[in-house]
Amino acid sequence: MKLQFLNPLYERPGPIASVYLDTSRDIDEPDRAIQLRWRNLRDGLLAHDTDHATLDAIADVVGADRDVAGRHGQAIFAAHGHLLLAEVLPEPPAHDTARYGMLPDTLPLALQHAPDIRYVVVVAHRMHTAEAGDGEDELEVAYDTGSWPMSRVAPSQAPQRRIPVEGWPKEAEQLISELADSVDRDGTEVIVLSGDPWATNSLIRLAPRKLQDRFVRLKDSGHWRPEPGRALLETGLGTLFAGTLPDHDRQQLDAFLAQRARRRDDVEGLAATVTALQRAQTQALILNQPVSEAPPLWVGTEPTHVALSGADLHAFGVPYYWEEPAGGALIRATAGTRAELIAVTRDALPLREGLAVLLRYPGT
């Protein structure tokens, strides 16, 4: 998974306020509950000398995701009175947190983006309506694209279309063209079909070979219309993508396993990870989920200024350095050296200290 979405957080110097807040709306009086949570976090930020302009920038967007139904959260980042980033989270944080420090607390947000699987959903329902001519059948077609799991709460839904059944073959040809463009342009890996068997079968028959192995069917539950702000077929997609990684990440894990077989001490564990990031040698940072708590790291002003001790950075000639939580330090170094992030469960691939790297230059 690429981390460019974090770039706005590293374009300004710190200190930066990082807020993770449960903004679920499946409770009584959600607005009141959200404001109480924010008040507690705000008091903590004030105690750590956060300026009022930055607190006001955060307060302006707290709870602004009210058009998203159900359980979810917000990640909000601000500095020097300016909002840097605000994202709706598909899962509320386990605990509301707020931190004011030189580096943003980006690890929880990065993990909510993983595994970042590009997909398209097409749902076609046959409807019999008296308004349609002599009561002839129509197809109601819904089309949705996204990157799982963030698109659970940020879907890009196209308008639903109603099409006479006899017009479906022509419409299906156009839809196949759109799907092919999505694969070429966006790297769509999975095309999920649900609804009327005749309509979905005709899509598969018309599809070129490059689409054939991307089709997946989901059982039609009969309740396909999403809640406000939620993804189409969200529950089915959750089951489909559980424990799944994008093809690119699986290929990188295969390459990592080959490297680990030859030189395990250079690619696994905290020390090896920090060394690779110092040298901008990391192709991908690999993390076990759930994430293990690591000791703080020492960092400087550049992404590659990361070390196990301040003495190490001093020896490298870094004039100014300080301690930061390991998660934020590792993610900044990963994003700043254009490396990628792969999150994998311990059951699937246990890692020493929960950390590893795929090296860009394995021969060095």
C-alpha cells in the first residue's frame, strides 16, 4: 500500500495535533456524545500546550461526518491553526486519543487504509412496474467503486440507473467498457456482481479475457441499498476481503520470504527495520497486526533520521534529534522514502518483534 495520502502531514513543521475520535451515530444523541469526547481530548491537548488556533481548526471538523451512518470514527490533524487532514475512519478507534508532538501520529490511520484493495460493485435488480409501458420489466442498476476498507465510509457511488430489460445488452456493453477502463486506469482487482442472474451472466459473457478472472459473485440478500454514507454491499464485501491482500502486496511478501531465507537478521526485527529505513533501502515496511508496542525511537528533521538511540543520530552527524513513539517515526520514514506498507496478521506471517522490511537493494 502506498502512503501518498499522508504527504500533507509532512509538508509543515511540527508540532502537530493528532486526534482519533469515535464519531459513531448508532447511539442516542450522537452529537452530544461526540462533543463530550472532543471536550475531553481538547483538555488533554491544552494541558500539552496546544495553541488555541489549532484547537479551533480541529473543532471546526469534529463530527462533520454526520452524513455517515453507523459505527465509524474520525482522524484529524492540524498544526499552527491550519487543518492538515481529516478523514472518516471505517472503524472507530478503540480509544479516543489526542497527541501534540513534532511528528503526527499516523500509524492508526495508515492501518485503517490497509489492505487498500481496489474494487467495483455492480448490482442489477429486475423490477416489474406498471409505469414501464405495459408493465414490462426494468433493471435497476447500481455501480460503486472504492478502495477497501476506507470506501466503507467514503464510497464513490454513481447514480442508479433504470433500464428496460430489452435495452440491457447495449447498456452491458457500455458497462464492460467502463469496467475495463477502471482496471487500466485505477488498477481495479475485483469486480463484484450481485442481483439478477441473467443480467450479471450477460456481463461476464461480454467481458474480455483480462476481466474474466476478476469477477466475483455475491449472494443477493435482497437488502442491497446502503445506509447513508456507506458502501454498496458493505457486509458482503467485508466477508469477501477478510484476510485478503492486493496482488501487489502478495508478490512483495513472496519476495520478502526469499530475502528472509537468505539473510533474516537484515530484514526482520526492529533493529533491521530501522537500519533499512536509515539507508532509504526499504521497498516495503511489513507490520504484524495487532501491532506490538515498540520502544520509542530517536528522530531528526529528515525521514531517514531515525535510530534506536540519540547517540546513533549524533554519530551520523544529525545536529538536532528527539524521541518519538515508534509508530509515528516508522511511518514517517516509510512515507518519506517512498516505501510502501503491508499489514499482515501474525497468524499468516509471524515476524520477529512484529516488524520486517522488504529491501530495495538486497545485494547491498
